[in-house]
Amino acid sequence: MNQVSIRPFHPDDLDAVLALWEAQRASSGEPVYALSEVLASCQKDFAVVALHRGAVVGVAVGRAAHAQGWVVFLATDPAQRSTAPRLLAALETAMTDDDTEATAGLTKLSALLNDDDATLDGFRRGGFVAKKDLHYVERELPLQRGEVALLAELGGRLLPRGLWDGIGGMENEKGLLERRLVTPLANPDLAARFGVAPPRAVILFGPPGTGKTTFAKAIASRLEWPFVEVFPSRLAGDPRGLAGALRDTFARVAQLEHVVVFIDEVEEIAAHRGGEPPSAMQGVTNELLKLIPAFREQPGRLLVCATNFIRAIDGAFLRHGRFDYLLPIGLPDATARAAIWSRYVPEPVRADVDLARVVEESEGFSPADIEFAARRASQAAMEHALTLSAEDAAHAGPRTEDYLDAVAVTRATVSAETAAEFSEDIARLGRV
């Protein structure tokens, strides 16, 4: 008769637990808890093993918190599946006999399982009851604990989810960014299956105020990657010089698992080189040219540079191999303008404002122009309300005329000449 004994886990059992975890993954699919979590709980929480002729043939691992116990991992050799109830009973005894704060008031022992009948049967024979209408859901945290301090040092942050959906209109630009950037970066396995190389660096170019920074942040939000903005003007005061500070910043960024790095007005440090004597910025430009290839070698990161003057950028930056795409971000179309105006028109008066007329009259406005005009209209309406009686002021608000007057006196950021140059840049330099 084969005798199986059960005892507490010993550190020498780690290799056997690893073998059991790998065997379960091969036969039943990926266990709910990762191997690192299982091994950590073996050593820090609770674990018991089953022995047959001196060899480990089964293991049960658990952890407890707030009166709730969890079976992190249960596995046995196929020939020793009848041992599962005994392992669970031994694990329960170890947890309930413990007198630490973690197990104080322990009232329930639960488990999350993948779709494996043999494992489920072992739990049922151990007295566990399968609950109906329960669904297991999980979410991978986008930032690991060890990265928090580093991100803070870099002045970066994890942006709120939803920024992407908050960009109204601009469907052509959003669709292009979704296809070229977000999809291959968020789904690397899918990209690999089709032979698509996820982008590592892109330039967003277009007239001032068209939302390039907003798009860069929205991309980071959509990917749920940390966002680090590099400000060359701030790095310039570093004792090592701008080139040295830039090199150090990229070295620290390399320690993050995922990141979107953003450099606005990149033409300031990537302008055309030349002239005698060479300008002081040429060394910075050369340093950035060296940093980009090294940045591109690491997966899980994206460099987004923005410029209002792409024709001012040194040609070496625009060649294939450094930036995957040179993507134009132009003025908002009518749909986008309507969405932007809607954000600034107060809800109580929105139904009374002829938004279609305001959108039509603001053709050629950038998002920044619309924001300025909308705030100007609101200010004018409030000042007018101060001249009314209390009863009339209680029902006052910005009117269509207020918005039209504000549009009429707001000078568009993008002139006809700038818009024409942008069209030329798209044809000559754009790479989508």
C-alpha cells in the first residue's frame, strides 16, 4: 500500500513546487496565480506538501487577509489526486492554527480555479462548494511598485483612463493613430503574427494649437503606459549640460517597463545643423541622434515628438530608421469643432445656443482658439448678467450672440499662409 504523508513546506521543496506548477500549466492551462506569486506564498504565507517515498507529489499553498483565506495553488501528481482533500485539510489547519494578525478572525477559505475538472473535483471532495453565477475578472496594473519612485523623479505620471474618448471629432487623426500606433503597441502578439513591427518613435507635426500634446497624452492614456514629458529648457540648467542631462534622462527612462516619452517643440534641439562656427546646440542634436536608436531597441516604449515647424528639423531625424511615422495633426473639422464647443457651452443653455452656426463661423479655428473664444463669451455673458435684476440674472447665460461676437474678435492662430505651408509639409514630408 502506497503511503503518502503531509508536512509543512520546506525551502528545499521549491524545485518540486516549480515542477508541479509547470505540469499543471501543461495539462490544464495557465494557473490563476503566477509562478512568482505561488513561490512567494510558499515562503511567506502557508504551504503544505504531500510526500510519497520521500518525493514531493502534491502541494497546497494559501494566504490570508481580512478574515478571508485563499488557496493560491493546489496540485498533485496524476497518480496522487486522491491526496488533494488531505492537502486542503492540512492547509486549513495550518492557517486556522496561526495566531498572527493576517489570520485573525479567519472565517472563509476560497479559491479561484481555471477550467479543470480534476482540480475542481479535488476541492469538492475537500468540502468546498462551487458558487454559481460568479465571474472571475482581473486587470493588470499598468505601473509596478518599484517604478513609482523613478517615475516621480522623472516628473512623469500615469494619466487618467478615458482621455482618448474625450477627444471629440478628429476621427481621421484618431483612426490613423489607432491603426498605426495603438493597435500594434497594445497587441504585440497580433502585430507579430502579421509581421508588423510596433512603432518606437513618431513625430506629430502641424500648426500651433492643433492638439498635438493632447494626442500624445491620449495615446499614453489609451495604452495605459506612464507618460514622461521631457522639457529641454529645464534640462539646460543641469551642471552636466543639456546633452548630458538628456542622456541621463533616457538612461533612467530605460528602467521603466512601459513608457510614452514626449518632447514638445522638438525643433529646438533637433534643428538643421551647419554654420561656422557650429552652434552650441549641435552637440545636443548629435546626442539626440544617438539616443533614439538605443531607445528603439527596447520594447514597450514610444517616443512622441511634436513640432509646429517640421521643415526646421534636421534631415537626419526624418530619415527612415529613426522615426517610424511623421503624422500630420491639422485643424479640427466641423464635427470636431462641434465636440470642442460642446465642452465649453454650459449645460443649462446648450439647447438654446445655435451650435451649428457657431461651428460654421469658427471654421479655421484651432482647439486653443475655440477654448479662448468660448471663455471670452462666458465672461462677457457673466458681466452682462451683473447689470440685470436678480430675477433675470438667475436665468441668464451665454447666448448664441455672445459666442458669435467672441468668434468675430478672436484672431485665428493658424493663418491662411500657415495652413498652406502645412499642406505642403504633408505632401513633402508626411509619412503615414
